[in-house]
Amino acid sequence: MPGIMDLIKAAQHGNERAMETLIRQFEPLIIKKSCLFGKLDEDCRQHLTLEFILAVHNFDLKRFEK
């Protein structure tokens, strides 16, 4: 299974499957942060998912390369 950095790099190059894998890995956190007063706010979940996708695309892999 590829590491997170490999998935980010692939997603940044347009690999939709890599992006889906990243979203699935972080979905529990996205859902947790989307719950308001104990109820899932679907609009918030969608917004956070979009922000996550943008964060992946803007992530500077060069800062973490060895």
C-alpha cells in the first residue's frame, strides 16, 4: 500500500483513485469536525471535503522530501 506522500503526489498529478483513498483515510476526521450539536451537518462535511482536496493540491511535498 502506498504511503501518504505517494498518494498526495499521485493526487496532485490528477490520480482520482489516490484522492479518493486520501479522502477515505481522513473521512472520520472530516465527519467528526462536521458534527454540530451531535448532528452531522452535510453542508459542512461537503465544505471540509472540498477544503481537504484543495489542501492536498496545495501541499508542498518538496518541504518534506529527504
